Amino acid sequence: MRRPTVVGKKKKRRACSGVCLLTALGTIAAVLTVLPFALHLQLPEISLDVSLPAGVGNVPPVRSRLDMTKRSDDDNDDDIVHIVFSTDCSGYQHWQGIALWYAAQAAGQRGPITRIASGCQKKEQDKITSEWRKIDKTGRFRVHFTSSMKLHGSYKYSNKPGGIKHWLENANPPITESYVCLLDPDMLPLLPITTALGRGLGTKPRHRSEEKQVEFVDSQTGVARILRTSDTMEHMEQEIPSRVALGSPAGQHFGIGGDWATAGSPRARPVWKNFSKSNVCGVNGPCVTTSYEDARNKYAVGPVYLAHVDDWRRIAHAWWSAMPRVHDQYPHLLAEMYALTMATSNLTLPWTLISNYMVSGPGVTSPTEAWSWIDDLTKNSRGNNATVVCDGASLYTLPFVTRNRTAVALPTTLHFCQRYEVAGHLFAKHKIPHDFFRCDGDPMPLNVDALMDGLVGNPSKIVTRKSFMMCHLIPILNLALKSYKRDVCTI
């Protein structure tokens, strides 16, 4: 039996420890020490924010996704989105942040991208600052430092609400963009993240009854641009908004459901039986009376989180306040996600839940992800041809079918929080060397012939989806490495 090609260094196999929800729900419930209710974390008073000097030599990103929908007269720089992502100071999340930057540039992303790094020592801050200045000389790739926001010194995901709150209050240079998008560091943009939702799309959605999904289609090109679950559509009080706006955020639909809304009731699942929503939201807080259906169809959100900056200021304050109170009662991996859903429910700030902001695990059967669009790539008038998901791929190029990213329906990001093993290849983020981005670094191997051989005939959806991820993740990261060497290593 042929041993798989390991993408990254060889070490003991570890399960995905990110916030990749569907795996976590089935396998992970990392119980942490309970934080006493009376203890509340304080945000640090000092931060170092890096404002990179303006420079020359970087080619502005191409506009690709921006032309998917016709831009109207009221489109202007208010559409520019400031992307942020939260990390600790580990090398593990460092390389992911660099990859995210380069992938976003290749996708045509406009606007700044800021890493919020929590818990870095002065020496680490200086090193990151220097590297960021070399990577981007335009001042668009930024870093904001805060003290560690970990609960009990071990629950690192609380860095996310604490970090974004601190950045919103202390960013230097100040935030001038009207819209902010929070990603996870292990998300690679395939398309630019914009405020556009229903704008420019046909008014009649296309139903995919088999997948329990509804598509919103570009009325001129016939290409689907928005994907939502049928259940979410049935509970909408109005049509999909034309765009993200103040009071109307949008986010990736996650399968966390509405179980938290049943907390303390006889129908609650065991983990929620003794959970007190009033301890989180107040006795008369709106989240206390949020229905199961509303929790499931309006607040079951995860990254990508996209909102107006003024909404973010409200969200961040409420999220950070709820974080220890949720974790006190639910000391598990997804506490920070539940804290956000409860916080926004308490603000009565529902999300437009979108299914096409990402794909993650190839085995996902939930309609909350855009895997049906990847399945569609293999279909043509002569039947199925799974080889298209890799045909034409190389170390540095995407397959033919996705090189024009506006011509087919694609997820906005690839969330590589899972383990992908197929045709002698293994991609797992824990196995990527932390120093992948270095001047003498080697590209990741990619044997397209082996992958193509495995796609001949009638492969399973799982094999096809894994191959899609392999033939996109590896070229994107290799191209990022090549760009890194150009920017950082060239004298």
C-alpha cells in the first residue's frame, strides 16, 4: 500500500483543534476548569499597533469578484471591507495569517487586513512587525497586539472577542472602513469578501430540493452567487437584503442550531439542562426568550462574520461581556461561538445566514455549507466528470475549471480546519511546518496525475471533495510562498 505524501513535517497525528464545528460537535468537548462567575477579565491597557508605511512596488489586487454583480451608482469606497483575524502568538497561527494575506490578494480583496495577535512578548512583536513591513509595503497588512485574553490561561478562543474589542477601541491607524469582517486564520479566500448580498441577483431564487438549499442567481450570467438553506428562507421575514448594512449583518451559517435557546427547559439537551440564559443576558434580556427557531435561523452564525463597524462595536462589547458567563456554564470548545450568538440575540441583531461563505469538511452533509456547488463542477451535458476538480492544476496554478473564479459558483473561502487524505496525499494544518514561509522554503508536493487517476470513473463525493481541496489548497499556499519570497527575500 502506497504511503501518503504528507504535506508538511512528520509528527504525531493530531485531531483538528480549530473551531471546525461539525467535527467538534461529534468528537470534541474539551472541558476546561470553570471560571468563578464573580471573576471578569479586564482588557489590557497597552497595545502596540503597527502602521506600515506607504510604499511602492506592490501591484494592486485585481478586481474579480467585484464584477460578479453589476455595480450601481451608489457603490463607493463604503463597500471596502476591513478583514481581521484573531491569533495567539504561536508559529502555528503565524504561517496561517501570512497565507490568508496572500490568498486574499490573489482573490482580488480590497481594503486592509489586520492580524490581532494576543499574548506576544516584545521580541515576538518586533519580529512580526519587521516581517509584516517586508510582506506589504502599502500599509494594508497590519498587526495589532494585545495581552493574552485566555480564560483560565488555557481557553484561547476567548482571544477572539477580547481581541476584536480591544482593536475596535485602540486601532492605530484608526479604522476608516465602514465594514469589518472577522475570519479565522485557517480560512483562505477564493473570492473577495464584499458587502454585496442580493444586489444584482435575480429576484426568483432557484430551489435545490435535494440539498435543501436555495440559490440566488445572477440574472445576466445565470451563475449562482448566494446559497442559503431552505429552512432559513422559510423563516425569513423579508427577501434577502441587497447588501450588508448598519443593523443588518451577514455571516456563515453554522450547524450549531438553536439548542441553546432551550436551556433550562425540560426539552433541553443534557449539556444545556442547568444552563442559565439569564446569567448571561440578564433576567429580562431578549436572549432569554429567543425561540428555538429564531436561534437556529437568525443567530446560528460563525466565521465569516461581516458587519458594519458600528454594529461591531456593539457586538464586541456584548460578546466579551458574555464570554466568561457562557464559559462558566459551558466550558467547552464552542463556548466563544455560543457567547456570540447569545450576545447578538440579546442585542436583537439577527444575521443574514449564508451557506456559501465557506466549505470545510468533505463529509459535511448539512446544507449550511457550499459543497453542492463543488459537486456541480463535475456535472456536464454528458454526465459526471470528477476529474475537472484537478485537471490543469499544478504546484502554482488552479484547475482549469476554477481559474476564472467569476464563471462558476464557488465558496468565498476554503476553511481548512479538517484533515484531507486522498490519492497518496495528506493535508493537515497541524503538519505544516511553522516556518513554511521562509526564503529557502520548498513548495508542497502535488501529484496531479495520482489525484486524476483516483477521480476516473465514478468516485464518491468524499473523494471528489477531498481532491478539490488538495488541488486548490496546495497551489494557493505554494503561490503564497513564491510571493513571500519575492516580497521578503529579494534584495
